[in-house]
Amino acid sequence: MFLEIIAVVTVVAAALLAFGFGGRDEQLAAIGFLAATLATRMITAEYTHVEYGVLAVDFGLLLGLLALALTSDRFWPMYATAFQLVGLLVHIGSLTSADGGMAWAYAVGLIFWSYAVIAALLAGTWLEGRNRRLAGL
């Protein structure tokens, strides 16, 4: 439960920073992250087997990030999309485990790559805020 609270607080803090200091791309990504976090929290996930609901949410976020990466003039959405793709591959890799013995690796893999996606957003927000300050905006 404690780790879930940390995850939600991290996403909310990143979103607040994106809305406060980021541009349109950072804000769109923050909306996607908040929606994905809310949808994932609504799914009862035990991570003892592949969670198809979480897989669907992660795939939806991947599509949103991919659309953002293809239309953005910034670099960070490409990194966020790549990290999200690796997180999606954790789901697919867990499908190969017939006995479900990879539960710990499955959960840790999803958590690790979700933080990498958030880190990409934070880097993009920081760079956008810095560029705005340098431009006097």
C-alpha cells in the first residue's frame, strides 16, 4: 500500500510540475499519465499473472505517447515512448511464464519502467521551463 501511495504522489507531483512549468506537450503527457494511473488503480491487480487490464491501459498510454512523439518538436516524448514500450514488453514477456513464477519480476519490471517514463516527462518539463526562462517568457 505504501508503494502505491508513493507512485500516485510521484505521478501527481510530475503532473503539477508539467502544468506549472511545461508546455503543451508536457501537459498532454501529464493528462495521459494521470488518466493511466487512475485507470490502473481502478483495476484490481495482484501481479501474480499477466494483468490484462493493466496491459490495456499501458498499451493505450503507449499509443498516446507515440502520437505525441510523432507530432512534437521535443526529444523527450521519444524517450518516454521507448520506456513505455519496454514496460509493455514486460507484460508480453510475462505471458511466456506458464507457472506464474515471475510475479516479482513482473511487478518490479512494470514499476521500474513506469518511473523511467515519468523521469522523461520531468526532464522535458525542466528543459521547457528553462527555455522559457531564457527566452524571458
